Amino acid sequence: MDSVDRIREQLASVPLFARCHPSDLRAVATRCDVREVPAGTVLIHTGELDDEFFVLLSGAAVRGAPDAPVRKFGPGDYFGELAVLDPAPRSLDVTTTTDSVVATLTRAAFLTVLDAVPGITPQLLQFMAGRLRASDLHEEHEGQQ
């Protein structure tokens, strides 16, 4: 299996892309860059504006402080997916804890995919509507407490 197919399979598990057709996912995967990074690399810095989405192909990483992680990531996990839609200051660091391989997709590459593969757009709109609905329900629930 080549790296594009490997990335395509990983993207299929990302909620942002889960309902996309495999050929559309392949178009996204071909625009990803693959990087090898050593343990201790900070992939996402708190407060920085960035536009990269990451899929961890191998290795391990943590979100939050390495000595008190909020979440641990392993192969197949992803982070920073909303940055391709709306670059905003990052909320928590993500640091590799072992030598790792990541696939990255920038906002510019993602926008190119949207132009080239219009079938992705309805899936993304559905994903964003679901996220907004979940956020609204969460706020409504907090307001009742």
C-alpha cells in the first residue's frame, strides 16, 4: 500500500472527511505532505495562528503538557482539523512523545481540493452543521444548570 492510500484510509476515520467518497479522499491525500519528526517536536503551539491539519501515521503524541496530557494520540489519530476551515489561535500544544510520521494538510491545499473535488463540499457542510448543533446543545445544557 502506498502512502497516499494509507493517508486516504486514515482520512476516512476523521469525522470531517468520514462521509466523503474514497476517490475524493484520495484527492485530499495526494495534497498531504508526509514528515518524519523526532520525539519532543511541538507540532502545534498554544496561541499560534496556524492552518495545518495533522494525521499521525506512526508514533505517539500528546495534547497539553507532556507531563500532564489532556489527550494521548496514536497512529491513525488526527488533530487540528478545524484549522483548514478557520485558522484561529491554537488552544493547546501537541507534542510528539516518540519519533513519529505525520501527514499534514494546509488550508491552501485543502481549498485547492474543494475547487477540484466539489463532492466534498456537501459532506463538509453536514459535518460543520453537526458540530454547530452539538455546540448549541452544549451551551443550552450549561445555561440550564
